[in-house]
Amino acid sequence: MTISCTVKSIEPLASNTFRVLLHPQSPISFKAGQYLMVVMGEKDRRPFSIASSPCRHHGELELHIGAAEENHYALEVVQLMQKALADSSTINIDAPHGDAYLKEGERSLLLIAGGTGFSYVRSILDHCIGQQLSNDIYLYWGARNKDQLYAIEELERIQLQHNNIHFVPVVEDDEGTWSGKTGNVIQAVMSDFEDLSQYDVYIAGRFEMAGSAREQFVYNKQAQVEQIHSDAFAFI
């Protein structure tokens, strides 16, 4: 369904990463973990995870867009939204999309994100909090450096407030100033879990990351393939 939106705000989250708030002209019903398509042209629709949760979005849609200069695909979307914000025009989106949304049940949840893939797991996490779900939730967020973990303070507060939520940040380059886990986020999960057979796993990141994670979890950690969810699986 194509819907016109006004751009309510654009603000930086980290270097080359922006939070965008969209206000749809008609309400959108979506599930935690789904995404929308920004309509750039008749045959050009670009996907971005919805960072807000369906139970607490107040009619607005939040996006986290990583738009480094070399990433023209995302940068052009940010520029389109900046123009719409400046001249009070609208943009079009197509939503909702995606089958890797939260399947509520009794199993523990393992949420894994690389970079701005965090927006996908944020929607799921916030929905679980809003619904007061008691499942154990483990959120692993990997980034190139600590500055890209733009929501780390928020997540640390959430972890303190909820005994069932466990947050593990992972950075690739510690630059000598990081005391937490370093390296690859998937390898961090592999080292921390012996058996994933009783977990529902949700993954957002590069396609090759999601594919590698599924293979490693199934063959080495007893994960059930039908309990591993990622929109990347529709393309690999």
C-alpha cells in the first residue's frame, strides 16, 4: 500500500547515521520487525526497517538510515527527505513488508544486529517491553567502532530496568578505548551460547552476515532453522 508521508524531523544519531520521523497521511498497521519501502521512482523502491514498534509508535514511523558518502543508495533517500522537510512537501512509502517479524511465543529471544540493522531489533525489543513479555531477551549489536553504537546508553538503561533483557555490544575496532567484546558480532554469539535450540533468533545486517549466522547456528549450536528469522533470507 502506497502512502504519502510528511517528514517530521531528521536528526543525526552518529557519523553519517540519521533518525528520520515520518508522519503518514493515513494510519499504517505493521508488525514488529517489518520494513517499509521509500518510493524513489516508478521502479525504484528502497527498503528500510521500521525502528518504531507497532504498540508505541503514536502514528509516526521512525527510521535509522546509515548514509555515508559512498553509500549513494541510502544517501539519496536522506537527501530526498531533507528536501521534503525543507519545503514541506511529501514523500511516498510502500508499507508494510517483510516476513521476519516477531513471532510471539514462550521461547527466549536472541536479537542480532549489525550497524543500522539495530533499527529492526529495536522495534522488536520495544514491542516486547510494551507488551510486558517476560521471555529472556539477548540483544547483540555489532558496529565498526563504539561511536556507531548510538543507542548504547538507552539500551544499558533498559537492561537495568528489566531483569529479562541482556544487552551485549560488540565493536570491530576497539581503538584502545573499549573494554567490552571485540571482533565479529556473530562470533561473539558463537562463543557465548552452547545451544540455541530453544531460542527464536532474529538477525539484521548484511546478507552475508545473516547467511553465515544461520549456517553456523544450525550446524554448530543446534538452532532450528525455522526459528531463525531475517529478511535477508528472501534474497540469498
